[in-house]
Amino acid sequence: MTKFMVRCLLFVSFMSTSFFSFAQEKPEMADAMRSNGKIYVVVAVCLTILIGLFIYVFLIDRKISKSEKEV
Amino acid sequence: MDVPHLFILNESIRNLYFHVCMWFSMMILFGVSVVYSIKYLAGFNLRNDIFAVNFAAVGSFLGILGYATGTIWANYTWVTDQNQSLGSILKEPKLIGAAIALLIYGAYFVLRGSFTDMDKKARISAVYNIFAFAMLFPSIWIIPRLVGSLHPGAPGSDSGNPALNFKDIDSRLRMVFYPAVIGWTLLGVWIATLKIRIQLLKDKTLLHD
């Protein structure tokens, strides 16, 4: 009996997974950027600006240290 | 702050406070740079040349940031959600115009680097800076609005500058957008003044005024 139930469960679970995979027209890919109304696009843009600014200020910092050694 | 609820854009409308502000502050910094270039040509004071080149440098940096943020934004609104092909994106006049404008400013720094004589360098690059600033207007502001464009401000949508048109931009966005423009511009001015102060210290012996 238990074996039969396990088999049934396996069968049902297999069917359900295959059913769900057929039911979706578009494959579920990495859509994190589109979740929560695309708010993560804004996050990505903010991070780009922040990282860009950090790199730029870091380069200026390096230039200052170089000219400090010259003086 | 609540924002207008629009399809395709969704919450990414908030990029207005970042992407558009980059270009606004770039324009302001380039404008300041041109003023100093004209001032240099009026009196040939090397101090004005240092001001002009550093404002132009920070301005182009903000332009590059504006371009980079634009690519991210376009990727999730034009390319995938409007089903635009890569070909139509590459033909996009706003992108081409902005790339041309940034490359013209890139040539400004190449031009400066190719001179060994300081006075000649300052004089020719000041003239070139005025030309580069004049080229900004057709390449970024005029041509993309004459021909069809996916970018806001195209003839198909609402005419004029969508960020400055009071009938186009929502008042809730404007409440954040205009302070954001001022804030980003002040940040750019601050970085530029830091660079200028370093340069002035370095060239202390050359400057006599």
C-alpha cells in the first residue's frame, strides 16, 4: 500500500512539474530586473553611477599622491 | 514619492533622477568650460585654461555615466519590452548623436595632449572647445528631435524637451528632478574645483597674477 502511494505521489508530482513546464509560454529566465516593477533597473543605474564616481575619485586620488611625491 | 504609473517604464521612470540629471549637469559643466575658454581667449590668462579643461573633463565623465546608465535603461525598456531589434537600436539617432558629441570632446583632450607648447595648447584648445560646445546642440538636441527616435522628445511623441516641457513631465517627478539636477551639478562642480586646485598648485610657478 505504501509503495503504491509513493508511486502515485511520484507520478502526480512528475505530472504536475511537466504540466507546469508546458503551461508557461515563456521560459522563466533571470528576470530579477523585471521584478517589483523594474525597480532593480534603477538600482543598477544608481550602482553604475556610484561605481563610476568611485573610480573617478580614486584616479584623482592617485594623481594627487603622485604629485605629492614630486613636491 | 509616488510616480506616474506607466507601462513598459514601470518603476524605471525613477531613472529620470539619475540618467537625465547626468546629461543636464554635463551640459552645465560644458557651458562653464566654454565661458572659461572665451575668458582665456579674451585675456590669455593661463588660469582660465586650467578651469576650462577641468570643467570639460568632469563634464565628459558625466556624459560617459549618462551613456552607460542609458544603455541599462534602454535594455529593459526598448530592447526587450518593446521588442526592438538590435538594428533599430543601433540606428537610434539619439545614441549616435550622443556618441558623436562625446567623441568630439574626446578629441579635445587628444588635441591638448598633442601640444608641447603651453600657450599654443591653451589657445587652440580654447577655440576647439567653443566648436565642441556648438556641436553639442545639433548632435544631441536638434537632430534626434527632427528624425524619428525611440528616445523621449522625438517628433512622434511630444515635441520639445520632455524634461523641461511643463505639460509633459509630471509635477510629482519635477519636485525631485529639479533639486536632483542641482545636486548632481554641484557634485560635478565640486570634483572639478578639486581638480582645478590641484592643477593650480602644480603650476604655481607658471601662473603670475
